[in-house]
Amino acid sequence: MKTRLAAEQYDFFSRIAELAFLNPFSKEREQVDCRVLDIGIGSLSFVERREAIQVILDERFKALERQAGFDIRRFQGRMQEVMCLAWLFYLFHGYQQPFIEHIKAQKHAGDKAIELAFAAELVGRFEQAGFTREQTAYYIALLFQLQRAFTFIDEAVSGECSAIFELRMRLWNNIFTFNPAWYLDYLCDRMEDFSLLLLGETGTGKSLVARAIGCSGYIPFDMVSHRFAESFTASFRAINLSQYSTGLLESELFGHKKGAFTGAIDNHPGLFAQCSRHGSVFIDEIGDIDIPIQVKLLNVIQDRVYSPVGSHDLQRFEGRVISATNRPIEQLLEKGLFRVDLYYRLCSDVITLPSLRERLCENPDELRSLIARLLERVIESPDVELVGRIETKIHEAVPPDYHWPGNVRELEQCIRRICLTGTYQAPKPQAGNEQTGFRSEAGGYYSAQQLLQNYCRFLYDRLESFEAVARIAGLDSRTIKKYLRSDK
């Protein structure tokens, strides 16, 4: 027996289906939320909008159940697609807190996958709604991935400036792509083919971002054991290349066979061997490695096979590669210090993390929210008064135009030092090219083009990023580069 929807019902559930495909960190998500609720932009917070929509969905689906019982098989064609997405959206938010609790429990348990405590209930909901066992397993894995991605991105990236809003959206798209329909239909179990290169200064949080991405991949759900195929804590493996000499680095990356060299008293699995087909490896400071290692790394990423040191046996690598460097990659390529072919194997997506200077320039209030978030690592729930006192101490100790060379990592230690000593000694800011007045040194007035050129130089001296200057000045990055070259 087919279930038919009235035009108003179909229109409502279509808007919910649209929500299911929207990046939760995007402005479009807020716009559609507000259309569903028929409220103005900014009227409610994200959490308040989500709760309000869930109340309406609960009423709508209960009405359908009273009418004929909700069964996805009773809908056909496009209407079935709409109702499937709307129901999954409803179910996801209904089980959001249990999924969050499972994330906490799995973190505590470590690398051994634990049973999903509410699996029987959740499976029952899918069966009652007419989904097959294969569909149920797939969608439970997807719902858990969605919650992990939202949780880990939110934990890794905090702030309210435009650069941070853009970063969160980019990270979500890196996990689920810009077109979730493509992800669902073709890519959810093929993301190992898409590498990610993270750029940014020391202390901007590249390792935190890499972990958020690496722990948010699709992991299948087993309907028999009620466990996911592996713990998300085991799906992420990291190495900092700057910690090892060239000889040791090869062993750490590819592993070695017993007796391969002096001191190799046993077989040693390298980074790639430790990564599962559902996992990711994070290679930090990739700009620091020598050319011979770059060649071997290229072969692994390109051919997906490698041999441990001292062995001719080929092993297969099936995970995803995330890499990072704080060095200017364009200069490394120009000077021949980094292989172009390796770069093009690492750059399926390139994300540049904003510096603290850029963030505070875009939104000075960013400092307060960062203090609160960083304090949570020391104090579980810091009160507003303590946050305010530390902010005051920072303003007293740090000049308004302070460079923050250590970025968020430096700010975190600044907060800790203030907690211990009551003050922070910041290095004196370096003198820069600050031609920000309207008159030139000769006494004449600047032209509009000269003013814009000086403004771009002023921003670049502080932010050291063409993209950051372009975002703030509202210009194309190529125009920024032209202005900066012409003022020399």
C-alpha cells in the first residue's frame, strides 16, 4: 500500500531533505533552518534551531505513523528519496546525545572497538521503518560518522571570525565533499584516494585539524557484534618527520625487517603498515624531508605499495594521506627542495590555517572566546569573571599590534603563565613598513592606488599570507601579489 503526501507535507519534508545535505557550519544551513521555522536570520542559535526543528519533525512523523505507519517502502521515486533523507535527519538528531556518549566511551576504551550500547534499539527503529539490514548497517555507520565529524571539527576549531567560519566549512567538505549526494552514492568508501595538504604557521593547530579529519572517516558497522569495524582512535596514525634522521625516518615510515641493519633485532611495522583501510596517516613537517625519501613517499601514494627496509616483499597501503608543513610550499617548489610530482599527489585538497594575527585582525573579540576554550584544557568550566581577568592581563602585557609569532600555541602558554605568575613578557614587536598615513614622505598626498598598495603591505607585514590579505581587503590574491611586488 502506497503512502501519499499532501502538497504541504511534501514541501515540508523536501526542505528537511535539503537540510540533510547542507554543511552544518555554513550560512546556507542557517538560512534553510530559518525558512523551515519561518523565523528571521539570527533569531535563534544553531542548537535552538535544531531543537525547534526536531520538535516539529517529531510531530510530523508521529502524525504519519498514526495515519498509516511510517514505512519507507510505501513511498516511490523522488518521494521515497525525500522521506528517506528527512527520516534520517530526524533519527540522527534524536540519537545525537547517545552517539556523543559513545564517542566519549570509545575515547576512554582506546583502540579496541566497543559495542554500541543503543544498537539494538537503533536497529529496531530502522527495521520498523522498512529498511533492509544492508541499508541499516550503512546508515548507522553514516550517522556515527556525521556525529564524529561535527564533534571533532567543533573541538579542533573554535572562534567567531570569518577565517574560522570558512575553515570549519572547508573541513566538513573535506570529509563529506561539497556535494553529499556524490559522497553517498560514490565516494564514502573511496576517500583514501583524496589526499589533504595542510599549510600554516607553527602553532595554528594543523595537528588538531589533521586528527579531526583522520578520526572522522567512514567506518563500517557490524550488525552481528553491534560494533564498528574499528575504533576511530585506531584509524588515525601520525608522524612528525622533523624528529627523525633520514636513516631512521625510512624505517619509521615503511618499517623494517629483522636484521635489516645494526640494531634491527625484530620486525618493525612502519606508519603505513599501522594504518587500516578505513584510516588515515598524518605526515607532519613534510617540507623538511630529503629528496630520496620524497621519491619513496611518492611511490607509496602513487602505486599504493611499498617494501619495508631490508625486504623485497610488497605490502599494500589502503589509507588516506594527510600531510602538513609550516614552510612556504611555493618557495620549496621553486627552489627544487620539494618535488613537484609529490606535491601534486598530496594536494587533492589544500587548506591553509589562519594565523592568530589574522583572526584578531578580523575580529578582536576572538581573543575572549579563545581564552575560554583554551582555559577548558586546564579548568573544566572556567567562569566569565576568570576569562575576563586573564583577557585584561593579556591586554596589559601585550601591545595592540603584537605579532603572536607562536599563534594559538603561544596564546595557550601565555594563559598558563598568567595563571602561574600573573603576567606575560611578550617579545618587542619588530618594526615594519607602516605607511598608513595619507601623506608621503615628500609631503604630497597618496593616490587611491598608492593608499590601497600601502594598506596591502601593512596587512601582509602582520599576516604574512596573501589569502588573508585578500580576504580582509576584499581583493583577488593576484591583485595583492601585484601590489606587493610593485612597492619594492
